[in-house]
Amino acid sequence: MYQELTAANVYSSVSSPLYNPANGEFIGAVGFDEPKDDKLGYIYNILPILAKFLTLFITQRENQKKIYSLSFEDQLTGVMNRHALYRFLNEHPDRKFTYYYFDINELKNGNDLYGHAYGDKMIQNAARSISELFGRSRVFRMGGDEFLAIHDEIGPQDILRLDYQLGDIFHRNLVSVSFGHITGKGGEKEFDTLFASLDKEMYKAKKIYHNIV
């Protein structure tokens, strides 16, 4: 810090460290650079108050981030959860989207043969792979091994291109996933209605996979 201050032509400073009151972790510092001698008394009085206020502000902000994460993010994969999905749908009731529904192949076998830690890695790998194309904020974990991804409405040619891209990503990341897609409007009620058709599309692909294997 001294080098940084001198580089900015600051040669004297009065500061106070900031510590997280919950765990004692250092989170920053607050201070006054080049204080004048006749202001030091005032600075010494105000600095503890300012440090306490900033510590409270920073810790509250971090707590809000944690609450958001617990409310809207899947803790295993880092993608969004069902709560986030319905919030997104209800924010865009009149827009049309192309929905992709994914199911990991052979997860049960992975759990049975190598344990649930291995199965968790399969789930995380699938989530990362899907997020490569759709972005983490548009991928939602629907269940143990099922994910939904949302793309702005696209036509058949773009869907075909997206299918090929997904295949390449899954092959590169060594994960096997069956998926189907359907286009429809946002809104929770509209989505719940079309989800049965989307689920059928995914299971068509699942059936093809099992027939091949």
C-alpha cells in the first residue's frame, strides 16, 4: 500500500482497517490522505464512526448477495433455480422464447458405480456445458439431473445450428445429455401448459439414446 500511495504523491495518511464482525476477516480500510495538522483531532474522532458505518454497509451488501444466491441460484451448479425461472417468466409474459430441456444420460449408473460425488461432478459438468452456449443466467436446474435453458425465439435453421453446437460442447466436455426444444410465450401459466410438450420432446431424444446404447 505504501508504494501505491507514494506513486500517487501521498506521503502521509491516517486510516482505520475494516474487519467483518462475524469472522474477523479484513475487508478493507478507510482513511484520509495528506491530513492537515489542524484537522487531525476531527479526523481521529470521525474515523471510528466512519469505519463502523462502512463495515456495516459492506457486510449488509455481502449478506444481500448471499441471500440472493440462496434464493435464486442452485448451490451445486451455480446456475439458476426454479424460483429464478418463474421470476424470469413472469417478467416476460408476452415475449416468445425457444426453450431447451435437458436430461443427463447415465447419471444413475454413475452414482451406483462411482458414488454420489461422481454424480455431482456429472451434474456440474452438464450445467457448465449448457451455460457455455446459453449463459448462466438463462440456465435453470429443474431437478436432480434436468435443466432448462431459455433462448430468445429462433427459427428452425438457428435451432439446428444450436443443436450442432450443443453436440460439439457435450462431446468436448465428455458429458452425455438428451434434450428437446419447443418455442412458446413466457409467463408462468403459459410455460406450465407447454412444459408437457417440451418434456415429451426431451424424452423422444432420450428414447433414441437408449435405443442406440
